Amino acid sequence: MISQAWSKPSGRAWNGSRWATKSSASPSISKAGAFAEFLVADEKNAALKPPSISFEQAAALTLVSVTAWNALVAKAKLRVGQSVFITGCLGGVGRSAVQIARMLGADVAGSCSASGREEALALGVGEVVDYRAFDIAPYRHRFDVVFDTAGTLSLSQFGAMLKRRGMSLHIIPTPAKMIGCLLPSRHHLVFGNPTPECMAGIAEAAGRGKLVPAIGRTAPLSEAISAIVELEMTGLPKGKLVIVPKR
Ligand SMILES: NC(=O)c1ccc[n+]([C@@H]2O[C@H](COP(=O)([O-])OP(=O)(O)OC[C@H]3O[C@@H](n4cnc5c(N)ncnc54)[C@H](OP(=O)(O)O)[C@@H]3O)[C@@H](O)[C@H]2O)c1
């Protein structure tokens, strides 16, 4: 699925009105659904790739960071000194969310596998919990924001973890969560739709080294299907699978 695309130095990306080079672009969610060497994207969904990051990094970063940015910056308006709990803090969205939250000056707690504990601490998660041993008791009413990137918490668990005026953010909608989020409440659904502001913010943060994706594997476009099959059969130890067009 094209979730993001980039142009090679020698390649070009058609943005609707002109060819752009060295850009990172993300189609709207409704337009995603294939692998390809070229992507037609709205100009507003494209940003120049910072020279300091690779095209593979730009590709791995875009969708997950747009989602995390829409959640923490656009929706929650997270501020210095606020506290946020992020489930799946070493996943694609979770890792971006941790880095964005730290950049904004928030205190971060989060869940991941027990084996990821040291990595999560190094990333800036101040309090790390193994999600297989998660007990809500120590986390009651402690957070301004709970961002459930793993889609594992119930609305009542969110309610228990949030401060009185806190906000919960969801990216994996279940029927119950959709209803909970549609009603006026502190629960909100978030999507990975790019905006010019978030694309510019992400490019700027990536250029300063504040937003770094994890890449588990790269594969050429010709091997995309087998790479996806392998991913589905075995999973990746960590990081994204990046499909690279012919160089
Ligand atoms: N709404 C949107 O627009 C939007 C945008 C992007 C993504 N998404 C969705 O959001 C989800 C996350 O995307 P992603 O790219 O971050 O996926 P990902 O890279 O696979 O990360 C998922 C993470 O969740 C962790 N996890 C699994 N079970 C957990 C549990 N019970 N509690 C806490 N963490 C748990 C995994 O850890 P282990 O690997 O150690 O088990 C992994 O690190 C996907 O379902 C994706 O489809 C939605």
C-alpha cells in the first residue's frame, strides 16, 4: 500500500501542477492502496525531504509521524510539563509520538514488550511498562493525554487513567470507540491525513534529528509481495518495512 512516497534525487514526483524532486509526500488515506514508483499527490501533502535524512527514512516516517502529529500537536495541543501515556511506544506511530511529545516538553510514560524496555527508556519514555503485565492501578488519574496507538485500552480504562480534563486519542476505531468518540466527550478519533502544517513540522523535526524512524527492513519493489508475506508470517523484530523503487 502506498502510505507515503518520495522522489529519488534523479526521480520526480508529480504534485498536480509540477514535478518536484527530493520531496516526501503522503496521499490521503482514501487514495492509498498500491505500491508504485510514482505517486500523484496534492501539493499540500508534500514537503521537501531534509537533506540529512535518507529517502528510506522519509518514507518510513511520513504516515506514522503525520498520525502522531495530528494526535498530539493538532488535537491534544500537548504542552510543556503535561503528561502523556502512549501504548505501543516502540511501534511506528508510538515511536513518533514519543519523540514528538518529548520535543514538546511533555513527560512520557508508555507500554511496550518487556524486551523493549531499555530502548524505550533511551527514546525518552520516562516510565516504561510491559504491556503483558499492565495493571492500571499505578496510573489512575495521572495523565493529561492517553494515546492508544496499539488499540488495546477500553474507554473505561482511559477514563481511569485521565486527569479530570484529560483527553484520550484513538487510531484503531472499534464500534464502541467510534460511538464514544462521536458523542461530545474527551475521547477522540485521529487519522493520518497530512496537512501542510504537519508535513512542514515533521520535515523540520526530522531535519533537526528530533524525529527518527526505525527501519526493520528494506526490499526492492520487485520483491514487495514476498516481503509483505514474510512480514505477515513472521513480523519484524522492530521497525518498518520500506519498499524501495528501482534505483
Ligand atoms: N487512524 C489512522 O489513520 C492510522 C494511521 C496509522 C496507523 N494506524 C493503525 O495504528 C496501529 C499502529 O500502527 P503502527 O504503524 O504503530 O504499528 P506497529 O509499528 O506494528 O506498532 C504496534 C505496536 O503495538 C505494540 N503492541 C502490541 N500489542 C500491544 C498491547 N497489548 N499493548 C501495548 N502495545 C502493544 C507492538 O509491540 P510488539 O511488536 O512488541 O508486540 C508494536 O510496537 C495499526 O493498527 C495501524 O493500522 C491508524
